[in-house]
Amino acid sequence: MLALGDVMVDPSPFGGGVTSLEALSMCVPVVTSPRSQTVPGLTAGIVRALQIPAAMQNELVAESDEAYVAAAVRLLVDSRRRNEMSEAICEAYTPAAKARALAIQVRYNTWHSP
């Protein structure tokens, strides 16, 4: 189902976590707003672990709710930019980057397990 989408929005107040990893593994851009989540920075950390260009990271990691909505809409409307973003994510999703992203998820699970 994720592969059918053009853009994924990281849900609020609970972040996507594994779902974000899965979307990124299919080269689907994931827009996140860490400040509006109960686990700030999980998907943002995953995006940064992939080491896509900084300008693209800044587009995907919004600093406010307004920027979050604007980034998602921009990627939905601008197919050229969305394709560039998808290509950059695909190129960045190397085995080493995937390992860094999974490590972030594991650390999160360790910190929040009962």
C-alpha cells in the first residue's frame, strides 16, 4: 500500500517509526514534524541517517505544523521535485544507511520497552 502513495505524512501525535522505514525503503518521501509528536525526532533521525542532501532533509523535516502541511502539499503538487526526492532517497538507501536507520529504531524500542 505504501508503494502506491506519492508522499507519506508521518502521523501525529504518534510517529510512523517502522512504517516510515518501509516507505523510505520504497523511495516514498516521508514528511515529518517532530515537534508535534510524542516521540520527537524518530522519523527525522531516520531521514538524517539516510544522508540525503541537506536541502532535501530540510524539506522532509518540518519545524512547524504549517511547514509540515506546506511540505506535503508541495511534494504532491510538484511532481518533478517529488521524483527528484524519490530518486535521492533510492540512491541513499544503501545497506549502510539502512543499518543506521534500523539502529535508530532499535534504540527507540529499547528506550521505550516495558
